[in-house]
Amino acid sequence: MVSPMKSITLKSIVLGLLLIPLNCYWVTVVEVRWYTLDGSCLPLFVTPLFMLFAVTVLNLAMQRWRARWALTQGELRVVYIMLVMSSTLNGHDMIQNLFGSIAHAYQFNTPANQWSALFFDYLPRWLLMGEADALKAFYDGGRSIYSLAALRPWLVPLGNWAVIVLAMILVMLCLNILLRRQWTEKEKLGFPLIQLPLQLTMGGGEGTLFRNRMMWAGFAVAGSIVLMNGLHVLYPQVPYLAIIKQYDLRQHITERPWTAIRRMTISMYPFAIGLAFFLPTDLSFSCWFFYVLRMAEEVLGAMFGWEKAKGFPYFNQQASGAWLALALIALWGCRRVFREAWQTAWQHRVKGVTPNNPQPATLNPEVRILRWAFVGLGFGTALLVGITMLAGMSLWVAVLFYAIYFLLALAITRVRAELGTPHEIYFVNPQRILVETLGTQTLGVRNLTVLSVFYWFNRCYRCHPMPNQMEAFKIGEQSRMETGKLIGVIALATIAGLLFSYWANLHVCYTQGATAKCVGFKRWVGHESFANLQTWINAPVQPEATNLGFIAVGFLLTLGLKALRSHFTALPFHPAGYGLAVSFAMDYFWFAFFISWLIKIAVLRYGSLKTHKKAISFMLGMILGDYICGSIWAIIGPTLGRETYKIFI
């Protein structure tokens, strides 16, 4: 048995806890106040990697000057895991969204929209903040949050949301514990997104990455692009490479049917080209191929007049069906895993007990962890359903809501662990699926209101906690960390991340004003939540055969692609590529994936093993250079008090 390496130590935990508030504050400032960097939108978070890079560089110096103070490889990885866990809560689609929704109904209620008459009777007020003075301070700014009077209106709603958020994360963590060994040790999924952190920390920073010339070449290419484009923002006379970010080709298209294409932007993000290189070639091919096919559907619709139908080509519905199918594929693949875990957890096999040595029973640590995982899964699920029913949702709706939510979480985690792709599936969420399949009248105003209040955490899934937890387990397995201690580290970092995310959002909004100066404050989250609710009440939605039909098309096409790949292994069409392309996930990245696919195909077909290794180092450098230099601009901007270049969107 391989002994654990020095990883989860007091030193690494304390350093992680010290860096978490800095990470939460930085992310909140650049994404809420300045709306720059967008580091939590990417599958590999920017700020934790920047901090890991900085700590690793300092650690290299420490190894030479004060070797006994230096961090080991495992300790650096523990710090990184803690920072990532905090970012899952502090990012775009979690606590930032909560503060975009928690007070919105009261702040933007007017006689014109008549929200108070339409749905205020059904609002769970213990989850919302509507105190007049606090609303003014929060939205207008220029105030301090550091007094009991200022904090008091927030304590009850934020405390209640903390229970809900932690219960959701408990369920995710328990699911990951049950799946951990199957995905990380037995199936040995690729986990492409952890390769750079692992390489960066190799040997406490003294590994080969910092000495690799090809890595630094990739770093220089990406860094030069970020430097030039960043200088252009400050000094317009400096040249600008427009093709790097969202270059719109539609400006060159003036004739039908090509003008029917709604979005045709190309991007050559260095980090995206680098990340896509670690994807299997069939998936990177599928991502860009199905996106091109998606644009072809719009052209064909214009040629035959189909675009006159409301919603054609129904990408939202196709995406919902595709991701539900991916979720069921993942669930079906886990059926034996869950059954074996249950049998292992509740069998009476104990460590060190024989008929001749009837000592007090001591459970094997793995068995104990599995038992607690099943207990936590049951407790967390019951708590979520119970609280949601207290908020006013019917039992059957609550069960369906969380079933869809956690099925999508399972699918995202599987796709991310196996393939490492972005997962901005904006149009796929429990609210939309329930409304389109059941209709608003079946759900009723009370259920619709609670669904709208809960919309903020299932609007989008870019910084989803569950795939990041699974990646933490994979890092732990690679670093020989003790599973029980690693679970404790994840839990501690999650709680710290939640508390400091609350603090950072309140501090920034009270000082700058949520609508006064906060450029990136998520006002549209609240608008989507309650304006959509207003529309549903005033104009009820009935289930439409066309919508249901295209959900079925997405579902069956995904299952069909999965079945074809099972029989024809050389088939390059990956079902996840279709699901990613018809949802919002590939809108920003399809062309970068195409470039990366071309490069990888050329390297694999015409290059040697040595060439492939050099290409890997170059791509790691591209990611690192883009992230590090982009982060520097995200420090310069708030320091100068002006907007600067951001590497994404």
C-alpha cells in the first residue's frame, strides 16, 4: 500500500483559509463592480490558477532560502482545491446571482408591472430582503455594511439560503463520494482540466514545467496577445487583434438565406485552444461540427420558410432533450456503482475481527465514508424538499425540480470529468423544462413564484460545485490524500467560501451601489426571474406539441448517437458534442475548438511522440500565459479605477 504524501497539513489549510477571502473579494470586484475577467465562467477557474502560480513561484524561492518553510507538492494542491471550492460559490452563477435576485422583486415593483398584486402573496419573505433602508443602501451605495443595523435585514434571508445552499452541496458531495472510486480509479476518466494544476505543482514547483522551453513559448504567445490587446484598451493607437475575441462574421453577410444565422462569431482564445487540445479528437470535432450544423439548420429554415414558426429551430428544446438524455446515460452507467456502494456500506465486514479475536467492531474507513454518504444523501434531499415545500412549492413539483436539477448536475460532472468541456448550458434548467412540458396552469401561481425565487442557482451552471468536487477527488487520488481528510477540507473551504462570498457581495454593493456603479451586477437575473413570472401569470403557457416534439428530438438523437458509438467505435460524432453545441456552451468556443482539433489531428497524424509531448507543453503554456496575463490586467483595472482588457467575452 502506498503511504499518503504530506498534503493535508495545518500549514496548507491555514494558507488556503487566508487566501479564500482574497479570492472571493477579487472575483467580486472584477465581476460585479467592473464586469471584467469573467474567470468563474470558464471550466478551469482563472483566479485560483493565478494564485496557485503565484504561491508556487514564491515556494520555489522559499525552497532555496528557507527549505523547511516551503510547501510540498501535496500542500500546494490542497491550497488550490480550497481556492477552487470557494470559487464555485463566489462565481457568476451562484452567490453573485443570489444577490441579483434576493431583493429584486421589492426594488423593482412598480404600479406599471403590478408585481405586488400578481404574486407578492406567494413570495417566501423569509428568503428575500425587502427592508426599505437596506434596499436603498444596497442599490445606491455609498454606505457601510459594518454595523448591526445594516446587517440585520440580511441575516434571516442569507441564513436561510445558507441552509439550502449547503444542503445542495451536501447532496452533490455525497453523490461524488459514491461515484469517486469508479470514475477516478476504475474507469480512470481523463479529467483534462486538472492537468495544468498538477503539472504546475509537481515537486513543489520544481518539476519540469517551469524549465520547459515549449511551455514558455506558449506562455509568450498568449501573453503577447493579451499585452497588445490590453494596451489597445488603454491606448487605442496600439494595434488590436479583433479575431481573438468574438469577431462577428455576420457583418459581412448581407444576403438571404445566410442572414438567418443568428450568431456567427469566431474566437481564437489562447486558453480555449489550449484546453481543447486535451479533449479527445472526436469530442472537439463534434463540438464544432454540430455548431456548424446548427447554423445550417437556420439557413435551411430560411430557405424553406420554416423560420416563420415561432422558435425554429427550437435549439432550447433540443438542448433540454439532449442534456436529459446525457443525464439518464450517466445515471444508467452508475446503476451498478450505486448498488455496489450500498452493499459495501451496509455489510457487516469489519476490520481486524476474526472468530478467534472477537474485538469490538471497527468499520473499515471506506465503509464508514460510504455509510455517511448515503445518510448525507438522504438527509440533504429531505431537507431540500422540506424547505422548498415550506417556501410554498407542492411536494410533487419539488421532487421533479430537484430530480431534474441533480440529474443535470450528474450529467455535467460526467461530461466534465471525461471530457473537460465548458458547460454553459444556459437554456437548460428545471424551471424551463417544467413550464414547457406541464404548462403554467398545471403548475399554478404559487409553484411558479417559488420556482422564480429559486431560479438564481439553476439559471446557468458555469461554476457548478459538483464537477469541481469530483476533480478535487481526482487531485486527491493523484496526490495520495486521505479521503476522509479531503472531504473535511472540501467542506471547510465550502463554508468559508460561502461566508466570504456573502461578505464580498455586501461590501462591494454597499460601497459602490448595486445599480449605481456595479457594471456587472446581476440585475438581469432578478429581471428574468420575476419578469418571466409576470408574463406567465398574464399570458399562461400551454404545453405545445412542437416544443415537446423537439425535446424528444434532442433526447432521441443523443441516445441514438450513444448507441451508434457503442456499435461503431470509429464514429466521430459524440453525443456530448451535440448537447454542448445546441445549448449555449459552444457559442464562444466552437471556432477555437476547430483550430485546436486541426492542430491535434496534424500532430497525431504527422508528428512523433516527442512532437506530441512538445505540443502538450506549448498548450499548457498558452493556457497559463492567457490566465496569468489576463489576471494582471484584472488587478491593474480596479487599481486604476477603469475598465481594462478581459481575456474572455
